[in-house]
Amino acid sequence: MKKKKLIILGSTGSIGQSTVKVLLRHPDRFEVKGLAAYANIDRLEEQYRLFRPDQLCVIDPVRGEELATRLKSEPVEVLFGEEEAIKLAESSSAELIVNAIVGAAGLKASLAAIKSGKSLALANKESLVTGGPLFAPLVKRYGGKILPIDSEHSAIWQALYCGKAEEIRRIIITASGGPFREFPQDRFHEITPEMALDHPTWKMGPKITVDSATLANKGLEVMEAVSLFDITIDQVSVVVHPQSIVHSMVEYVDSSIIAQMSSPDMCLPISYALFWPDRVESEFGQLDPTSMSNLTFEPPNLDKFPALSHAFEAARAGGTAPAIFNAANEEAVSMFLKKGITFTDIADVIKNGLDSIEIVSQPDLNDILEADQAARDLVLQHVG
């Protein structure tokens, strides 16, 4: 069987490492042609020695120079900087790009992959949140395909095979509720970064873990779903499901609801994207039905978690509003992790960005990048 050639962007992060775990289970099915990371060159070097790709890219040029020195006797090209990571996504040697870069930085790489006609296994939800209006015409023009890696969007993707697009009543995205689902709202001012990083069911990177605590992550997933599945925001709802067994659902016009279920293991949706349109034998996410006697669902508390409300507001506004939401949230989370603002300030910062920055209804890439930068600048001014 011919090996599928792929490149992993963000290979040293949480999703990147899970992707590596899947690849190591199937060494006869894939050939890794390139790996990219921001600065973790120790882990990147380990991954190089596992797969021996032709190219490595380090976004941080100082760390990239260090890695190049380490590997100077190896037959590998070491690239530096964000622009080189984008070129790696365009590489003609690969047919599949896994984009696990964190944040809006992954947008240009995602666009480059689609413009090259490649399949894009996408964990970088910010690509579709910020650049949503840009992707559909590019997919149609260049013939690439977006394969979602997020567990929620993978679940929706799988459930959508059970009906036609015109038969969809709504998409139901599940949320664990994060570590503060039952935490008293009048004590939210006590929440520290350490508390926010203690997620009850998933083990993820710091940024996405804080997003899960504020439910901003669920808001990003709502906006991503609108772009990815070509539906309206009124067809999307969110339910809190603390057990994280049902990863999302699709309700059809006949009131049938199709749900995808598994244990919370990111290797399962990654496997589904990598092997699509096939399924392969795997124990990732294997579930014992007898252990599911306590599945619960409840509406999200929007008073406690207003970031989710702001996400629906941004999705309804459309245009550059999702980019503003995302950029403001990224900067606010960074400041919270550095203890520069409080947990409740995060949603306030997002709201300020949406209220203060003019929204372009039919943006091009420059409009989106300008909105992204304007939101970041506003956060710095707002926080002072």
C-alpha cells in the first residue's frame, strides 16, 4: 500500500504529540515529510529521529539556529520563521497537512495548504474562526478538503453522514463545562491560572485549557462549525455534558439525533482524519457501554460564562467579528496566565473588542489581519 505523505505543523504541542502517537501505531501507512514547531527543539529533535523527515521548521529563529547546529551532520533542512512554516504547508512533497499550530498564527498556513490543493487535517480552529469567509471559495477552486480534528467537529462530521444537508435541524455541540461549572460565581474573582489549568477530563495545552474554563473555546467551536459545515448560527446550540463521552450531536428534521461517543482521547478523531475515508482497527477512545449509566446534559450558564454569549454575538455579526473575538481572547488569556488580569476580565476584554472595533462584513485577508491586530492593540490599551 502506498504511504500517505504528510507534514505536521505544531508537532510538539498536545495535538501534535497525539498525532505522532497515531503515526507510530501505523508506520506502514504514512511518511512524514516535514515537522514544524514554535520553539521546543528538544522534542522536535526527538521527533526528527523517529521519522527522519526532509525538513524541519522552527518559528523562533534563535532556537532554529540552535537546532540547525545540533543537526548539521544530518540530511535534513532546518528552516526558521513563520513564513517558512507557510512554505512548508505548500510543499509539493506532501498530500496531507496536519495543522496543530495554536492560535491565529495558523491561519496563513491553513490557507496555503488549501491553495495547494491538499487535504488539511485541522486542529487549529482559529483558522476557520478568523478566516471563515475565505475558505469555501478556495476549497471550491483548488479542490482541497478540510478534515476536522477537534473532537466536537469530528463527531459532527461523522454524524452528518446520516442525512442530507437540507435535513439538518440543528447541530448540538457538547461542552465539559470546565473546572468551574459548579464553582460559585461570587468567588470567580479568586480563580487563579493554576486553578483554570486543572481541567477535569481533557489534558491539553495551557491556552485551550483556559479557553475551556471560560467556555470561550466552545464559542470558537460554534463559530468554526458555522464555517466548516455551511450552516447558520441559529442552527447551532451548546449543551454542557461533564462526562465528555458524547462529543457532539446532529438533530435532523424528523427529530432523530445522531451522536458520536467515545472516551475522551484525541487520538481517535486524529485517526479518523488521517485515515479518512477509511476507518482502521484501533483501541483509541474505546468505550465500555456499561460504564455510561450517569451521562448528563444541561444548558450552559451564560451569566457565569459570558464569553460563550459573546461568541454567538460575533457569529451573528459575521465578517471580521470572529477574528476580533479570537484575537482579543488570545491576548486576554496570555495576560491572565501571566497574572496581569483576572479570570472574569477575559470575557470583558472580548466584549470591549466587539463593541469598539468596526466590523467589515465581507472581508478579504488584509481586512481580517487588520481586525486581528486592532483587537490585540485594543486589549493592550484597555488593560493599560
